[in-house]
Amino acid sequence: MQIVDILELLVPNVWTAITQLCATAVLFFLMYKLAYKPVRNILDERSRYEQSKLTEVEALKEENEKLNLEAKETIAQANKSAEAIVRKAREEGNSVKNELIEQGRQQSAQMMENAQRDLELQRSKMLKEVHSEIVDAAITAAEKVLESKIDSQSEKQSIDSFVKEVINK
């Protein structure tokens, strides 16, 4: 009996093996239908989601690079226009400065001209006053000479020449 028991232990029962194989096949089938397919679908869905996110990231990266290039171009244009504005402001400032200098020169020349005219008028006025005073003095001197009844011809001539000389000046 021992050999039969040992043989039974070494060689499995065919019906038990078939039953176990069928049970294993049913379990595999059930696992495939209930677990493998849903898990695979979930993993495929997750893979598609991750791939779409990677695509979005790439698109955003490209858009970001494009925006950076546009920003750099805009900054470069702004710098150029700022330089142009500064250059124009300097030119306008220089032209305004030159205009103000020229106006100052013109006003100074005008003031000098006016001052010279005023001096000339005052000089002319003073000469007329001096001339008038000399004439008055000569007339007064002539009256005194005439009062003293000087009859000499030479004195009369000297008075006349004195008056003419004063008048001509």
C-alpha cells in the first residue's frame, strides 16, 4: 500500500487537475474581463491625458518663445523710438537755445541802438541849450556894450563875429 499511496501522491488525479485548470481558466477569464480590460482602459486613458498635456505644454512653450521674441522686438523698437525722441528733444532744445541767444543778441543790439539814439538826442538837446545860453550871453554882452555907447566900429565887428561864431556852432 505504500507504493500506491506514494504513486497517488506523485501523480495527481486527472479530474482534480482538469477541475483546477478549468477554475484557473475561469479565473483568468474573469480577471481579464473584470480587471485587466478596465485597468488597461484606465491606463490608456491616463496615457492619452498625459500625452495631451505634453502636447499642450509644447504648444505653450512655443507660444511663450514666440511671445518672448515679440517682446524683445517691441523692446528694441521702443528703445529706438526713445533714442529718436531724445535726439529730437536735444535738437529742439539746441534750436530753442540758439533762438533765445539770437533774440538776446537782437534785443541787446536794439537796446544799444536805443541808448545811442537817446545819447544823440540828449547831446543835441544839450548843444541847443548851450547854444541858446551862449546866444543869450552874447546878447546880454552886446546890450551892455551898447549901453556903454561904444561907437567904435571894431568893437561892433568883434561882437558880430562872436555872435556869428556862436550861432554857427
